[in-house]
Amino acid sequence: MGARWRGEGGQDRGRRPYQEDSWALRSLADGALLAIVADGMGGHAGGAVASKLVVDAVASTIERGGSLADGLQAGNEAVRRGGEGKPELDGMGSTLVAALVKGEEVDWISVGDSPFYLVSAGELERLNADHSMAPQIDALVARGILTAEEAATHPGRHTLREAVMGVPLSLIDQGSRRVGADARLLLCSDGIQTLDDETIAACASGPVQKLINAVLAAGALHQDNVTVIKLEKVP
């Protein structure tokens, strides 16, 4: 029998007046554990609606035996249908990061910029692609066009290149990885990125609330909603 997994999740509004993140953690009939985080966009109503539609559609599809790709397709369709005939929801959308863990295997799918981290041997590694403008802006630092400080505060840094909005998707990240006994996996909304990699790795050994408290303690002026699901193997 392969390793068993456990998970926990939590979230905070940060300094925003509303919560646009949604999350779910489900045990499946085959013994796998499913985790989903979605970060909504499109204003208070639109963002909150979109992220819940995505999470609910992905979870129900996979619980019925569908794949991660099937779940993403269902989430995209749910956003399309959810916005039909509702002008107040025009332009709503959501990021998605979903992971299935069973035994030594981790599978994931993501759209947008919500990070999926592996913490192992005290080191943090991002497993999924970042579909925001941040990688392109960081590339300008490597070429000497921008300084690191300019890149960190660039107004376009968090602009999304892809999101689940009910239209055909051009950027989808999907992958699989075998992980060791000490692996901890973190599915997060981008509000976690107030912290540097070393702090995230250091806090990953504690409860999810430790990570959330560290984000809040950093006191970012415009702190975004922050959501974290942690998955780890049962000793």
C-alpha cells in the first residue's frame, strides 16, 4: 500500500473588503486526495462567483471519476454558463490550481498565477507555471533592462495572461511528479507571495494558519486575499 496523505486549508481576506478565493479538499473513493484553490477576478460579485463555480465544478467532476483536465473543462463551462444574461458578471473569471495525490504520485493542473509549491529538505520549489506577466518582467531584469526593485513593483506584474473565463484556454499547465516521504505540497492564491521563498518553506512545517499569520504579520499595505491548502504524507 502506498503512502496516505492528509490535508488542511485556510484563508484570510487580507486588507481587501471581500473574499474572492475559494478552495476545496476532498477524499476520493480510490484513496486519492483532491485539493483545489481558485482566485476570482472581476470585482466583488464576479470574482467570488467565478471562483466558487470553478471549485464546485472541478470537485464534482473529479468525484464522479473525471480527470483533472475534465475538471478544468467543466469549470470553464460553469463560468460561461454562470455569466450568461448577467451583465453585472461580465468579465468574471478565476485562476485554478488543482492537485491529486495518491501514494508517491502528485498530479496537477493549473491556469493563472496561483502557485503550487513543493517543500522538501527545507527547500521550496514551484511546480506549476506562472501565467501572469511576472516571468516576462523578471526576464527583463536578467537582461539588465530593469532593476530587481523596478521589477518587484512593476504595475503590470500581476496582470494575468490566462484565466478561467468561459472561453477557450490557450495556457494550461499540467504535470506529474513523484515525491519523497518528507514532501509537503502547498496550493495557494497569490496573496502568499507577500512572503519570500525562505519564509514560506520555514512555515510549511507548521499548521496552515502559521503561513497565513506570517502573511498578515508582514503588513503589506494592499494585502490580497490569501488561501493555502497544505498536503503532507501521514507518518
